[in-house]
Amino acid sequence: MLNRIRRSLWPLIISAYLQITFCLLYWILIGTGVIRPQGMPVNVIIGVLFFLSIFGVLSGTAIQRFYIRSIQEDTDNLKALNENLRRQRHEYMNEMQIVWSLMELGEYEEAFRFLQPVYRETVRTGRALKTAFPAVNALIMNKMDKAQQLGIEFITEISTNLLETSVDDWSLCKVLGNLIDNAMTAALKTQDSPEVHLILSRDRYFSEICVYNNGPVIPENQFELIFRNGFTSKSGEGHGFGLGIVKDIVKEAGGEIRVDSRSGKTSFTVKLPVSDRQT
């Protein structure tokens, strides 16, 4: 599906570039005197065509860069979660056979030691599967795996399934993904053991997402700047849009986002109104 969307966008973008080239060439030829100026209707048509073409290029590029990439990431997360669950099921069967054999042999202490990491992994997976949205569960699991690979302790406290939150699951993925990614980047800068905490809760009126880390303090005079598209402390192209996207989603939903940063703890708290959506 995504490949078909990409293939359908490319002809539109290329066509828009060709139209822009035609318009520029037209004005260059008039400017150099190669062709005579045409009437006002022609110039108006060329001008409208030029701006429509620019709009087409920007729109197509934005769809490819943000929308399609976001959907692709969510799809990849779901695939990864599915593979992880299938792998765990396969390993679980093998592990239970080993435990059964140890118990038949009377090696109860050995069976207990063998079950400890199995139990921890089961609890870890269960913590990531508490929301009502498979895409959100997959994203949280993906971030937990990434944190483990980076040596970051990822702690979750999930007491809501987010079902009544007034934004869709894809928007929730964007909010969570960007907040967690930024938190992990910051946590890796600490001289202590890096930690990232994710807390999902709700009250009567709001669902609350809180992500905090033990990385460096963000100066208070940068609290507004960090939500501007393009503002980043990272090097390389493509950074600086995550928190801007989060702010736009939260604002559109009628929610609010709060930043608090002090030594040892920098937190981003998002409050989203709850709706009457039911299962």
C-alpha cells in the first residue's frame, strides 16, 4: 500500500518540477528578449501555474517525508512486535520443556534460577501491552528494545489503556515516539546510569503522558524554542521537528504540554482530553 502511494506521488512531484522549470524558462526568455511579452491573461496563468507547482512539490515532499515515513515506522513496529511475540512463544515452549525436565530430575533450585530471566522477560513484554492500541503497544515495545540495546534503563508505569483519549492511535504514536526518542538521546548524555521513564495515566478529564529522563538540564529560556520546527541540539539533517510535531498534535486536540527541567530529571508532560469513545 505504501509503495503504491509512493509510486503515485513521484509522477506528481516530477510533473510539478517540470512546470516550475517551464515557468522559470518562460520568464528568463522574456527577460532576455528572446520572446516578446505576452498578454496579461497568459502571465496570470503562468504565475498561478508556478505557485500551484511549488505547492505541489512542497505537499508531495511533506507527505513522503512525514506522513508515509510515520506510517512505515508504525508498520515496522507492529511487524517487530509480532515477530517478538512469535519468538517468545517458540522460546517459551522450549523453556517449559527444560523446566519440566529439571523438575522431574528434582533440580528445583536450578529450575527456579532458569525461570527468573524468563519471568523478567514476560513481565517486561506485558508492561508494553497494556494499551488498547496495537500500534502504540508495538511502539513502546520497540523503544524498550532500543533502550536495552543502548544500555538505558526504561521504566514504564501504565495505568490506562488510552482508549478514551481524544486523538487517534497514529497521533499517539507520534507523540510517544518523539518524546521517548528525545528522552533517550538526553539520557545518554548523563554521566550516571541513563534512565527513561514513561508514565501513562488518566483522570476524569484528561489522559496524561509523562516522559522523563536523568539527562542534562534544559535551560528555562529554551522551553519555548525547543518546540519550534528546526530547533535542535543534534547534528545532521532531519532533526528538530519532533517536538514541533508533538506540540501541533496536542494543540489540535485541545490539550497542553508542560516542560520541567532540573538536575537529574527533565520531564515532558502531555495532557490530552478524554472523549466518549467506547470499545
